[in-house]
Amino acid sequence: MNQKLLLTFLFAYYLCRMDQLIAKIENYKKEIAASVVHTSDDLEAFRIKYLGTKGLVKSIMSEMKNVPADQKKAAGQLLNDFKILVESHFETLSAGISSHSQKSIQFIDYTLPGDTIPLGSRHPINIIQNKIISIFQRLGFSVAEGPEIEDDWHNFSALNLPENHPARDMQDTFYISQNPDWLLRTHTSSVQIREMEKGILPLRIICPGRVYRNETISARAHCFFHQVEGLYIAEQVSFADLKQTLYFFVKEMFGEDIKVRFRPSYFPFTEPSAEMDISCLICEGKGCNVCKKTGWVEILGCGMVHPKVLENCGIDSEKYTGFAFGMGIERITMLKYQVKDLRLFSENDARFLQQFTSAL
Ligand code: DAH
């Protein structure tokens, strides 16, 4: 083969290599121009594919070694232009992504109201219980609590209600089948006993809590409800102290204009015993269904602690005297808020409960 022919052949071969390179680059350019990125993940994928350490730009650059010396300049220029093009396309794409995310921020309407967080409200029984507690706390009473599952002694016997005493029938009791001595307390008077047994005198307590009775549920009766028991034991406590304490309570609870009366009554654990009525809040004493046309509603039982009860708790009844009282919280709440049906308190109807918003 003559020399001229060889040179022509080599020239054609190198030209072919250059052509291939140019064709490759043109293809990549088209591919790049068509690439779309929506998210920053797409953008990163683009960067890795074209500009990464194992990316296309790097790999095409490595083809420089196959280019003949006299073509290297032109090829270098070509590859460099390609690299700049890819880099500037990457910049454009990344600017598009960040302006897109800025745009979505601008679309937030700051004038829209926030999500409403529904506020809870206190249960009316809870509101009134807290109010009762705070009134008595101002008179120096402190809060004492006891168990809802009681034994016969604390609920009955120590309160001067021995077995077979007819007064036990005043309260229909839930007994606990596993142990005939156990029951659900029928009143908070059991807490009196527990506190007196501790032997720390003088004693001035109020005992709020839930009590249970085997009653048919109706608008006026329930198988569980709440009471607050009060007890004051010291030397020379008199019935006058009891009346004064309860007058104060009633005026604080229902206002100055309320009228009060005491009626003699009977409780085995107090002697003498009384029940206290207040003038009807609904008809202001004129007579209505709530007060059964009498103008008065009974709100609590009270009396001087029976000496036997003091002795049952190891307290010297010659030295100490005391008064006690007990009231139903539901009754006070119904009068205060004019609620006509006791069942509303335990039905958890939000429409009822939302009406009580006191912060107390
Ligand atoms: N324990 C009584 C009841 O549940 C209420 C009561 C009346 C409590 C007179 C007392 C009291 O402390 O002295 O019906």
C-alpha cells in the first residue's frame, strides 16, 4: 500500500472518531434539553447522571485520549462547551425548583383562620363541688377523702347503725358478692369515721365523693351520685356553730337574698338532727313544681355528732362535741343551674356539658 493511501485512510479513521464524538454530544444535548425535573430529588438525579464523578460529562471527557494530536484542540473545545452547557442547564433547572417551592409558600393565605382546637369544659358537678370546697376552705375546713368500696363498720356500724337497725333500710345498699362485709359506700359519712379514728383533734374537714345506692334510675334518683360531708369536732362546738357555718355556706353559694330554715329530723349518727331547706330558687318562694308548691327545697341533713359515734372512734364525748352535715352535690347543682333531670349529669351529652364554662 502506498504511503498516500495509508494517510488518507488514517485521516478518514480519525475524522470518523471526531464525527462519532460530535454525534454523541449532539444526542446528549437533545436528551438534556428534554429532561424535566419536578422535585429536588429529580434535580439530584440529573446532577448525578451528567455531572457526578461517574457521570456522562466525566466519561465523555475521557475520550480525549483517542483524539489525534492535531484534533485535540478542537475536540477539547467541543467537550468544554458541552460541559459548560450541562452545568448551566443544571443551574437553570435548580433555579426553577427553588422558585417553584417559593411559589408554593406564597400561595399560603395567612389570613385564613387557624384550625380550631375544641376547648373542653368542666362538668357541672365538678364546678359545684369545687365551689363548695372553696367556700368551706375559707372557713378553715380541709378536704379529706375515703374509699368508695367500704366495710360495714365505716359505712354503718360506727355511725350508730348496728346490724338489723331499721335505719339501714333508709339506704338501699350494693353489697360486694365476694365479701359480705364489703359494700359500695352509701354516703360520705364513712369518711367522718375514718378521719375521727386517726385521733387528731380538733378536726375540721369536708369530704366530697361519689356514693352508690340501689335505686331505680329516674329524673330524680340515680344509682350513683355525689355528696359532700362536713365535720367539725373540737371542745365546746355547739348547734349555733353549725347553723352559722351553714348560713355562711348558703349565702356564698346562692346569694344574700336566700332564705333558710331548719326542720327537726332524724339521723342515727347525729343528735339532735335537722334538715335544712332554702327558699325555692325557681319560684322565689311562691310555690312551683320543683318545691312541690311549698316554696322550700331541702338541701342537706345535719346535726350534732352522736356521742356514741364519737366513742366508736375513740373520742372522749365528755370533752369533745361536734357537728356534721351532708349534702348531695347533684341537688345543689340542679338548683343552681336549673337542671330538671338528674340523668343528664351522667349521659355525657356534649350539648349539655358545653353549657358549663365556669373556670372554677
Ligand atoms: N349521710 C346522710 C345521707 O346520706 C346525710 C347526712 C345527714 C350527713 C346528717 C350528716 C348528717 O353528716 O349529720 O343521707
